[in-house]
Amino acid sequence: MKYYISDLHLDHKNIIKLCNRPFSDIEKMNDIIIENCKSVIKNSHDELYLGGDIFMSPTDESIEKLRS
């Protein structure tokens, strides 16, 4: 199965307020968004295409979380 998603805005502190996202902090937001993706993509043959605006300022740690 192929999945497409964009505008995750991981590590973007102000996106919570700007878009009225229901999270108390960016760590919680990042964890929930990534876990939601993982709950849908379960098959090793599944493909996830990320369309853009993935990270505000990517770090090695945040990229690795998304990879795992």
C-alpha cells in the first residue's frame, strides 16, 4: 500500500498555536504523529511518501525517530 502525507511540521513549536493542534508540547506532538503513522503502516512492503514541511529544524534524533 502507498501512503501520502505532508505538513507534519515536527519540531515546530509555534505550529501548535498557529494551527490549534491539540498538543501541550512539541515532544508530545512529534511522538503522537509518528506513532499514528506507525499504527497505519504495518506491512514491510508499505510505502510512505512525505510531501514536504516535515520538520521545522531537523535534528539527527528527530530524523531517526521518523525512520524507526
